[in-house]
Amino acid sequence: MLEMLVFSLLLLPAEPSKPCVIAKIHQKTGADKWRWTVPRPFEYVEGEFPAAAKFRHEISDKNVREIKQNGGRFVVLQDSYTLDELKDAGLQCARQEQ
């Protein structure tokens, strides 16, 4: 009987994690200095967008509000981030889910 209970608990779906987007601040360099349009302030690095929010490589303030309104999290890195800073951002996303 105990084995059936343990087995049934393993079949229960895990609580879905909240989507979290990690982005860096957009730094204008090279050809971006000559663009006719204004670049958006953030660039996507990694993470998952909420289902209701459309994926974007360049993220505007409006997109950040959309991510947060749909239950997502948003973490910002500096333009020249290191691997350790990226790992810390991933840990921030994990902590925010709890």
C-alpha cells in the first residue's frame, strides 16, 4: 500500500515554475550607432517568457511590464557581464520562484 502511495505521488505533476527572463542592458556599438530606429534598452540573454508574452530579442520597457503582468520575472545584467554574474542571475530567478 505504501508503495502505491509513493508511486502515485511521483506521478503528480510538479508545480510549474514561474517564467524568468534574463536580459542585459543594450550598449550601442558599431552599426547600432547609425540605426534609423532607436534600439530597445534590453537584449535577451536567456530564460523563459510567459506563455502570454511574445518572445523578443530586443526588449522594451513595455515588454518588461507585459512579462511581469503575465506572472514572469525579469533580471537585468550589465552589458559586459561575466559567467558568474549570469549564474547569479539564474539563482535570483530560482529564489524568486519560492
